[in-house]
Amino acid sequence: MARYSSADHHLVKAVEFKPEAPAVRINDFIWMSKGTSNGYVLTSDAGDVVINTGTPDQGPRFRERFEQALGRQLKVDTIVLTQDHFDHIGGWHVFADPGAKTIVQQNYPQLLKERNMLAPFFGPRGRRVLHAISPATPPYPVPTPKIPDPDRLTLFEHLHVFEVGGRKYEVHWASAGETMDSVMVWMPNEKIVFTGNWMGALYGALPHFYTLRGDRDRSVPQFMRELQRLIDWAPEMMITGHDEPIVGAARIRADMTKLMEAIRFLHDETVKGMNAGKPLHSMIQEIRLPANLQMAPGRGPEWWYVRAIYEEYTGWFRHESTTELYGVPAQSIWHELAHMAGGPDQLAARARHRVESGEPLQALHFVEVALAADPKNRNVREAEIAALELLIERTGGRTFDELGWLESKIAEAKAAMG
């Protein structure tokens, strides 16, 4: 049994929703409601500004918390949705008072339409990786709650500026965030920035440039440009989608500068390898952040983002095999290879030897060939589980999505054995 579990990862605590907890006061006009993604209200005598509204089931409690803390009903003037994910927009209908404006980036309607269209595809994929947050067992049923579609939208392309209660708000498009409609809200007079999940779910970790559940790749060069813009603003408070606000211009600048240097290192080393003709698998094995640029535990290991950089520049054809161009995968002949190799039990023995030699990935290659011939073979499945558990150990408990995937594969292997 592996020592590490995605259920123990910091991400689980960061997205925890405790309905009984009250709203949290950040300063004399900003209140936070903690949930799967946090919601915020910025108060004034002229009306209230809401930034993100929680999930469909958490949204009503978000509003209740704010009103209990303030001792009055909200007077919602403007809602800003920092991206189209359901944990940001799900409670919109609870806050959409008559006359309230809803600010979203112009890609929002199309992205929301696509997300709803592909829910049967992305739902099971997400649950395989995020089961510590959204528990499910195979075959990972598609979630049933309908995401409400906000309307009365104010769309903008690059920048939208508004004022409420004498405070100026600048809403900036940040296309390299979690979604292509991500925005940041900058308050230039107060030196406060709301980043939503533009950097991902965990402050101090590498941004999630690729997610195992599936999504459009996020542009690494564009992210660096957006990060530099944030650094140039010199914010004194940064409020994200999770965890507590980050306070202090010096700390924020230092953290963001380190993040920039880490991303630039991965980017430049990947480009250097590409220009030297190195294959992708070699770069994945070789490129590692130096000790001074190591980041906090996050969603995936740094070499996933080496691959994200490579594929952003190259697309899907790697020029490694003619078969990449066609629709017949290598798996189509694995059952024949299994029989040529002496059958699944022989391959299971090979896989077990590789695990004992500290080579779990080579073991999984043998396992996958063997399973094409006999997906219920106990010896093969036991070798698979041993390889997956060794990979879990090697995560050190740091990479949430990697842990989630490996745990799901162990569950599937055990289910197949009956």
C-alpha cells in the first residue's frame, strides 16, 4: 500500500467547503466566502461588487454568509466572473439582483456552450483524476447538476473599466489562465488584484499548463507576458481563487519573480532541446528545475509542462513514426505480441521483474501488452498495481492530479480482478 494519497494533498483542504463557517473579513470593504472556489464581495454605500459566485449548491450559502456578516441585504451592482468553470459561475442566479451587471470576457458564452456540450466526455475524465474532491467509483458517472447559464452579460475583449462607490475596477483578459476567458480584476488605487484561478488552484506551485482531465492547452509564452504585467502593477494584496490572500508588495514581487524564472527555465530548456533535435521523451526525462527554483507541491510534475511547451509549439505530429499519421494504434497488435511472447503470465513475470528493478514505467509497457490478451489476468493486474504503487511513492505526495490518476488506475485494476 502506497504511503501517499491524493486525499491528503493540500489541494483538498484548499477547496474544502464548510457550510457552517462564516464569511471572512479581508479588510474594511472586502469579504471572502470559502468554498470549492472562493467568492468575494466588495461593499460600498453605492452598491456591492461580487467576484465569483461559487458552485450551484454553495452559492446560496455564499450570499447568506455575506449578509450575516454585514447585517444587511446585499445590493449587488456588478458581478465579475473570472472564468466559465462551474465553481465560479454556479451561484450566479443567487447574486443576480434586478439591474445587476455581469462582466465576462467575450469568449465566455462560446466556452460555456462547449463545456456543456462536452460534459459527457469531460465528466468521467475529471472524476478519474479528481476523485479525492468528487468521489466516484468506476465507471465514473457523469455529474447530473445542471450548470445555470448566466445572462444579462456585459462582454469585453481586452479591458473593461467600471466604478462603484468611488472605486475603480479594471477587468483584464488573461487568456493563459485556466480557461481562454480568464480575467484578473485590478484595483489600481488600492493596489489589490483578484487573479481567480489564473495561476491554477495552488499559490506557489507551477501553473497547471496542462490538466489530465482535458482542456485546451494554456499558452506558456502568453502566461509569462501576463505574469510580467502583474509584476509591473506591483500589487500590495493578491487575492486568488483558493486559500488566503497574499499580502505585501515585496513578498508578492519575490514570489512572482521566482515563478517567472521557473517557467522561463522550463521554456528555454525545452526550446534548447528542440533546436538540438532531442526527442520529447528525452527532454521529459532530463529537464528538471534547479534547487533554487523548486516550487510548492501542485497538480503535476514539472516534466508535464515540458511536454506542454513542446506541444504548444509543434502540435501533435512528432515525426517519430509514420503510424502517428494514421488511425491504427500500436494497441491493435498487442494481443498478437502477447501470444508471441509466451502469453500474459510470461509478460506479468517480466513486468514484476521490472518493478523489482525500480523500473515501473517499463513494467507498465509489459502490462499493457499483456492486458490486450487477457484484461482479467490476476498476475498481470498484480504486477500493474505494484508498478502504480511505486509511481505513487515517487510522487512524494506532491502532485495531486498524478496521484489521482494512479489511484484510479489501481482501483480499476482491482475491480478487473473481481
